[in-house]
Amino acid sequence: MNTDTLSPTKNRDQWLLFAAAVAVYLPGFGWGLPYATQYDRIHGWATDAVTPLDPLVQFYNLMQGGPYEWIWYPLMHHALLVVVYSPYLLYLFATGQFSNPSAEFPFGLADAYTSLQVLEYLGKAVTLAMAAGTIVIAYRIAHTLWDRATARLAAVLFMLTYPMFYYSKTGNVDVPLLFWTALAILVFIQITYHGFSVRRAVWLGSFVAVATATKDSGWGSFALMPPILLVLDYRRSKQTGEPMSWKPYIFGPLACLVAYLIGTGMVIDPQRHIAHIVWMRQHALLPEQYHHPATLAGFAALLPEVLWHIAESIGPVTLVIATAGLIMAAMCTPHSLVAIAPPIGYALGFLALTRLSLLRYAIPLNFIACIFAAYALARGMRAPHLWQRRLSWSLVILVCAWQLILGADLTYQMINDSRYAAADWLDEHTQPGDVIATTATIAALPRTKPGIEHLSFHRVDDDAELIAQEQPDVIIVMPNWLAPKGALYPTTFPDHVYKALADGSLGYEKAAYFKTDSLVKRQILDYPTVNPPIEVFVRSKPLTGTGQSDGSIATPP
């Protein structure tokens, strides 16, 4: 353990790492903005993001006592975003650009298109700052456990994990959850080394509450902390002969309770959080949504999926190195194994409960894995034999270069998302009054002109009948979050309807295809959110716009 917690060199390291993380994650920051030309385009492209409007909607409904809609998450991050939004909203109000707030589009905004994009940028800036802050916390944790060299390496390894290149610049709550969880883990580890004081107990309880009030799945990371702290405190008391102080065990949970009641909005209206819990039980925890049954065989099938998602995130080589680092830590610095309590609790408390593994669910596991991988590599870089040092340096260069290439490829796809080129095509070939239908959600569509009508086949029972009835001018076939990886359209869009659309029997022909070429051909993210394949079909006659239905962009073979 390194006790030099406030050295000037360490502070410089933290600022440099924060700046480096911002520089790495900032490209592509403008991806997925909402194009609020009308009421059905107020959301961006990121699946499950709460920005830009949901925080304001949730607090408006909370102050009104309901109705409570889209209550997938607790209110903590929404509250933070409302605070961040407030100066801009006050500016709009003072300049006459925001008056008579309303629940109806354009919500009292003089320019909803621009204002919602600014709110999206503000929300994403919070995520970016938290992502960079999490890198610094990784440094602090590794420095507390071991030394400065390990801390630097841990921060860099986690900075380059694949999901962070995406979630660091969206309005999802996954990075905010990780940020608060990482802070709680840091305080927890400091307590195991330095003792359980009232101040540390209050900080730990507060961070635990804020994390859980940001996203419910965070609770598992903290499940094993109380018994571990109690055992370690008891052993320390026996060794020193000093009696245990029960004050931390009173003020810590009390701080946790108060912070949770505030963060979830229960101090204003408990019905909203109760409705959220009920909604979660009714929708998010349905057995038919689980990938695996609650049997030994089901858990055995879940484990390789979790490991696969970790390997996809940090790289298979880094996963092997992390395993070696864990073994080395058990042999050389056994007390550092307290750092694996949060991922074990998370795996047992959340992943085993839901029996579902996704790439984003592995992010808390990646965090600790990178810290132990850094420990193994740092030891190897200081090994007495030259071949060990060379091997360690080679592995560091290999894993960092590969992860940077993957992250740069994802960033390139975000900057050159297929929907940008598709939007240019639609600008040329459509005009106000045309109807554009899609197999995805309307929020996922490319930018369209004001006055365009939108129609979604998302979760429609008979799409062929709807096509014949509505006769949209343009049909955009693209996957959504329900689509299997690599699919052109979601499972909710029947195969026979797509075939009829493609062979012209529904009266449409393919006019264009869009997808930016990339280094990584397969989809690594959970959903086809970035650079999805887009097929554009038009009615077999000229459109009402300036172009013709055959287009000029080559279709895929």
C-alpha cells in the first residue's frame, strides 16, 4: 500500500489523466443529437439515454404528483442534470426564448430544435466529466492498493476499454453509475487500510446511496462491503486491544438513508419511486426476458457470456493478465483482494439475479479487472530478469494499441454514422408532407426536413397491411435495439414482409444503402446504435421531392 496520498506528483498525474481522458473521448461528442423539428423527434439516437428532455419531464411530473411515465431509472441523475440545465434555461427565460412552459411540443421554447441540442450537449458533458473522473478514481484506487506506476497503468488500461469510447459521450446513466460506484469503492478500500471513522462512513454511505439512486443495478457492488468492514474492524480491535466504535455503523447507514431519500425524490413524493420499483418488477424482471433459467445449467451458461463481454471490453489478453494479476495479488498483497468484493457482489446481486449479460453490464467488472491487470504488468516491468521486463512492456504496448485502434474505429463510425449520409439523401429526395416510415423507432431516424410525417413499424402486428394502408413515400429499413447482432431489421418486422418489400411485390424498390465502412465489421455494442445499416425503399414511381426513386447510391450486393 502507498500512503503518499496527497503528493504533488500524484495530483499532477490525476490532472494529466483527466485531460487525457477528455481528449480521448471528446471526438464524436456531437453524435446522436436530437433533431426536434416536431414532437416525435425530441430524442437522440442513444438507446436508453435520459437526455435531453427526460430529466425536465420527470421533475415536472414529480412536482405535479404524476403521471409517472418512462420511470425506468431512479431520479438521482435526472436531478443532477436539472441543476446543470438550470443556468441555460434561466438564460432562455431571461431573453424571451422560453416562456409559458408546457408539456406539449415545443414546450414553450422559441427554438426547440436548437435548445434541445444544447441540453443534449450539457447532459453529455456531465457524462464526459464523470468518465474522465472515473479514470482518475481508478488511479487513486490502484495507488492506494499498490503504487504510482500501477496506478498510472490502471487508469490508462481502463480509459481504453471499448464501452467507454461510447458511453462516455451519451446521455445514458451507465457512466454516472460507474463514477459514483468507483468513489464508493475508493472510500471502502481506504477504510480497510486506514480504519472506519465516522467521516469515512458518511462518505461511503452517501456514495452508495447516490450510486443506487442513479441506477438500481448498482446495489450489488456494495452488498459485501458491510460484513467485510465489520470483520476487519473486529480483527483490528482484537489486535490493538481498543474497543470498536459503533458510531460509523450508525452514521454511515443514516447518511446512506438520507442521501437515498433525497436522490430518489422520495422526500418530495414517495409515490414516484414506489411506482418505479413496481414498474421494474412488472417489466424489467419478467422471466421471459431472461436469457437463462435459474438453474445450475443456466448459471453455467451465463458465466462464459459474462467473460466474453469482459473480453470484448478490455481485450482477451488483458483479461488473462487480470487473472494473473489477481493470483499474484493473492500471493503477494492479500489485503488488496478486498477490491474484488464489489465485482463479486455485483455479479451475485445483479447478474445472477437477472441472468442476463450485456456489454454495458460488464463495465463495473472491467473497472476492477483493469486494476489487477495493471498490477501484473507493473510487477513484470520491474522484474529482475530482462526478458520479463521486455515481455511486460510488449504486452502493455500490445493491449493499449489494440484497444486504442478499436476505440478509434468506433469513434470514426460515430463521426461518420450512416444516418448523416442518409439525411443528405433525404434532403434531396423528399419535401414537407412526405411520409417516411421505418422499421426502427422514429427517434433513431436520420435528420429529416420539418413537415415530414413519420411512421414506425416498431412493434406493429401486421406491417404489410399497414404499408398497404398508409403507402408511405419512403420506407427506411434499419435495425433497432430488438434486432439480433448483424441483422438488417428487428425481429418485430416479419421476414416475409421484408422479402415482399425487397422483391417489389409491395410496390417499392430499393433506392439507396448506407453504412460507413469500418475496421471492425461485427457489432460489439449491445445494440446497433452506431452506424447501423440503412436500406431506403421508395414507391415505384417518382417521389414528390426533387429526385427520382431509383437514387444514385449503390445498393449492397
